[in-house]
Amino acid sequence: MAEIKIEKKKPVWPWIVAVLLISAIIYYIFLRDNEVQSENNVQIENTTSTDNTTN
């Protein structure tokens, strides 16, 4: 009689956790950096003065 090899499925949850972790790192590095830069640009724009009064 022939042997039938049965392989158990490997768990998927480690891959899901890895993808979520990598996504969180990418978000923190790229998207959070853009938010900080845009906040700094707003502060710089608000502190500049344009006084055009000449006599």
C-alpha cells in the first residue's frame, strides 16, 4: 500500500504580525516625518512679518 504524506499547514499569524509591524515602522519613519515638517512650516510662516509701510 502507498504512503500518503500529510503536511500540516504552517500558521499564518506570524506573517500577519510581521506585515503589521513593518507597516507601523514605515508609517512612523515616512508619514510622521511629513507631519512634523508641515507643522514646522506653518510655524515659520506665522512668524514672518511683511510690513510694507513706507513714508
